[in-house]
Amino acid sequence: MDRATAIFVDGIGTAAATSGVLSQLQGRIFALLYLRDGPLSLDEVAAELEQSKSNVSVNIRGLIDWHLVRRARIAGSRKDHYEAATDLLRAMQEIMERRFRWCVRLVLATVTEADEALGESGRGEAVAFARMRLTGLRAFFSLIDASFAAFREGQPVDPERLRNVTPLAPVSRRRR
């Protein structure tokens, strides 16, 4: 592997490891395939990255699931070959939808459940404060959810709407 490719492969591997979406090896595999002009076999990827074929195979399956790598047919070869996806917008849309939007919807469901539980606990200053906080959180995460939907559809996301979402009241500093 030449120096430029090694720098790119290692850098993308490091970035992937901190993403919470891909492993370091998945990032390295994607980077290697991305800089290649044609598909590589599993054997070639494993040799280039000095990894076992089984480890590379498992990680390539994950990359295929994220739409970052696809199988490629090579005439006359019975081996599986792979190439990096070049529609990075499509890949990022898939990642945003499956990984981050799921988390946003989990927060929204939790807010709804907590709000319903507050309704059962009566009234009072603490309940009013908690309800106000949940309302702000719901507004913010609903806007994030709508932004993910817009991104998925290739529509623009208005950053001003995110800045102007219902602000959360600061916690008062009471002395005890």
C-alpha cells in the first residue's frame, strides 16, 4: 500500500472508530476500497490490511448493510469482489435514518411516557417545572426528527428553526 493510501486508510479507520456507527476496521476497509479504481477480492482486502479473511468478511457484511460497500461481479471469477459505494449522500441518509433517528424517536417516546406519568402525580411546582422541561425537550427532538426526515428526502434543513426551538428554562440556584 502506498503512503497516501495508508494515511487515508488509517485516518478513516480512526474516524470510524469514534463514530459510534462503524468499527475501525470497517472504516479502513471502506477507505481502501474507496481509493481503488476497481473491485477487490476478499483475499486482496485481507492481505492489504493484514487481517484475517474471516474478520474482513464479517466487517464487509456490516458495510454492505450500511450501503457503504457493494458486491461486484468479475467475469470469470468465482470469488466475491467488493467496491466502495460512491453515492455518499445515500449512505449518510441510511446511517442517519437507522442509527440516529432511532435514538431521537426513543427520546420522544420516553418524553411522552414521562409526561403521562407526571399527569398521574398531581400538581405542584416540581410537576410544572418537569412538564415545562419535557415540553422543551419534545419540541427540540421533534424538530430534529423532522430534520432527519427532510435530510432523508434530500430536502434542505433550516438551521434557524433549530436555533429558535423552545428554550429550556435554566435551573434556579436555590440555597438550601
